[in-house]
Amino acid sequence: MGTTLDLLEILGGFTLLVLGAGWLVDGGATLARRLGISPLVVGLTIVAWGTSMPEVVVSSLAAYRGLPASSLGNVIGSNTANIGLVLGSSAMILPSILLGRVKRREATWLIGSLVGLWLICGDAAVTRMEAVVLLASFAVYNLLLVRDERTVVTEEAAGQGMRRPGWAALAGSLAIAGGAELVMRGALGVAATVGMPDRIVGLTILALGTSLPELAAGVTSARRGHPEIGLGNVIGSNVFNTLAVTGIAGVIRPFQGAHASEGIRMALSSDFPVALGFSVVLVALPRFFRGSAGVGPGGALVLAYLAYITWLLIGI
């Protein structure tokens, strides 16, 4: 009976996450257009922030409850899922997503932020001061984006989108918070039943659950023919996860102690290299498919991600 309730909580939480992210993204995108932000930056910022809110809530709850391995695993696992599952699935629908070359600035922040977190975790801990540094870096990243990508607001653009975007964004935030709590409780219940380590919970159940909004946004942007928003969403979400999500969770409760050290050391040896490898592939793929990508590269990304998850589960 307990396992059934846990599974129902996960299912209900996933539903709230997807619905809430949709409301938040739609409301935020409307506000962004009215402020004159370009489509790419909408994906890199508003859409990325909205779809990454589940990671913020879930990782913060995990850190607060003394589960740093789950918190860090959720961040790294979500980054891998965003590229392998989200971008791969979106590219299978709209192959031109892989034709848009990643700018040097975005590539630098995508890979540099992950390498920076890797170095911070080198002593098997994340202190509160290091978490503040991550948050400060995220603030600099967004200031540079807005400064470089502002566009002129036209009367037509100002009138597009939802009539009450602020209320939609608020409702989405509340739904995401409730959904994240349900997913967290259900996932921990299932993990306790089957004896799954905290790190694997974060890399699989929590990462997949909190990446559902990114998947919904990516597939929707692909179906509507907006490759720049889909690609920007993945890059922006990963930078958000690495800098902001880890930073917020680390400020709430630093990743320290014997339990945290063990999980971080395992992440350093296997999970970080996999996430970095997927990030390098994201930057390199457009260079190899300048003419026509087809569905093959997207399918390869999805298969690579499924192989990674299978490898994790076999190793339990």
C-alpha cells in the first residue's frame, strides 16, 4: 500500500510540474516579449528559469533534509537528461535544432560552469561561501545576456501572448512547488523500499522528474518550429542548474560531512565526466551537421542517455 501511494505521489507531482512549468513559461515568455528580449534569450533565461524551477525546489528540499548526494545528483542528472533526452527528443521532431551553432559565449558558460562546479567539489564538499560564488556567477551570466541581447519592443510584440502573464507565472510557481514536494516524497519512499542509494535517486528518479518541464518545453518549441528557443532552453537550464540550483541548495545547507563527501567523490569519478561529455557533444554537433541533420543525431543522443541510465541502475 505504501509503495502504491509513493507512486501516486510521483505521478501527481509530475503532472503538477508539467502544468506549472507550462503556465510559468507562457507567462514569462509574454513578459519577456513585452520587455524586448530576443527569442534566443527567452530560451536562455525565462524559459530556462521556468522549466528549472523543479530542480531548485527538489534540490533545496534534499539539501535541507540532509541529502546532499540527492541534491547534487539531481543537478548533474538533470543536465545530462536535458541534453540526452530533451535535446535528443526535440531534434528527432525538428532536426534543424542541431543546425544552430552554439555561440562561443553560451558554450563557454555551459562547459565552464560545469568545470567550475567540478573544481569546487574537488575537496568533496561545497561550503556556503562557494555556493554564494556560484550564485554570483549566475547573476553575472544573466546580466551579460540581457545587456547584449536587448531588442526594440514593437506594439505588435507587446500585445502578443497571455493577457495576465504575471498571474500565470505565479500560479505556475505554486504548482511547481507543490509538484516538487510530491515527487520528492514519493521518490524517497520508493528508494527506501528498494534500497536505492541517495546519489542514484538524484541521478535517475529526481533528475527525470524535474526534467519533464524541459522536455515539454523542448518538444513544444520543436513542434511549433522554434529551434532557437529549444536549444536556448537546454543551454540556459543547464547553466541555471549548475550555478543557481547548486548555489541555492548550498546556501540553505552546505554539502559537508561524511555522508556528503562519499556522494561527491562518486560524482567526481563518474557523473561529472558523463555530464561534461554530453555538454561537449552539444557544442560540437552543429559543426558536424551544417547541411541537414536528420533524425539520426537526435536518436543517438536519446540512446546514449538511455544507455547511461541503464548503466547506473545495473550498478546499484
